[in-house]
Amino acid sequence: MERSIVIGRGKRSTVRCHRSDGQKGFTLLELIIAMFIMIILLSIAIPTYQRSVRNAREIVLKENLFQIRRAIDQFAGDKGKLPASVDSLVEEKYLREKPIDPITETAEWDEIQGEDPNSPDGEQGLVNVKSMAPGEDLNGVSFSEY
């Protein structure tokens, strides 16, 4: 908005006036509204993200257990006896490295020992591996039952 002002003897000068609604920047109300919108979006996004991370950890746990159990079967088929532990599977190159339990984030497993059916002397060996993680998955199944 411009105004003409007469200064002295007939000279005109143009003065620019700034109104508050023409200023650059945001008002406090606009910032508060933007913050509330961000809070609402985050309150929806964060639980969805956490649920997808937990679901991914459960899938990785199932896959790690499947791979260890498969390695036990392959070891028993090749060697004619059960392995002594998960570490022996790694030493014999049936596993590249000892898998990590993604729930507990450790490489410790509940190694279930049992009688070796291939052994004539009734020796013991690793028959199964389970997770040591406490709690349940999203479907209510205990991690130790995988």
C-alpha cells in the first residue's frame, strides 16, 4: 500500500506502509497449528513403525531357528551323529557364524540335548534349538515355543 505525502512546497514523496498481514513469517497461531498436525501424524506413524520393526525381528528369529535346525539335520546326515552344540556347527562350517537372536540381541540359544538315534552307545547330542527371549510375539505365541 502506498501513500502520497506532501512535503514542503508541493513536493510529493511516496511512503510505503507495511501492514501486519503482509509481513513475512508465520504467526504464533500458524506455528501452533502446524505443531499439532505434526504431533497427530507422529502419533500414528511411530506405533506403526514400532510394530513393523517387531514383526521383522520375529521373522528373523524364525528364519535363524530354521537355519540352525537345518544345519543340525545336515550335520547328522553327513557325520552320522548329532553335533555337540551350535558352536560345533560353526566350527565344522555348517553355519558361517553363530546366529544372533534378534529379540535378545545376543548369540545365546537354548540348546536342547537329547539321545542321538544314530549312536549305538546312546550318546547325547544337540537335537533342537530354541530362543531364550522372554515374552510373546504379536500373535501371543511364546518366543520359546518357536
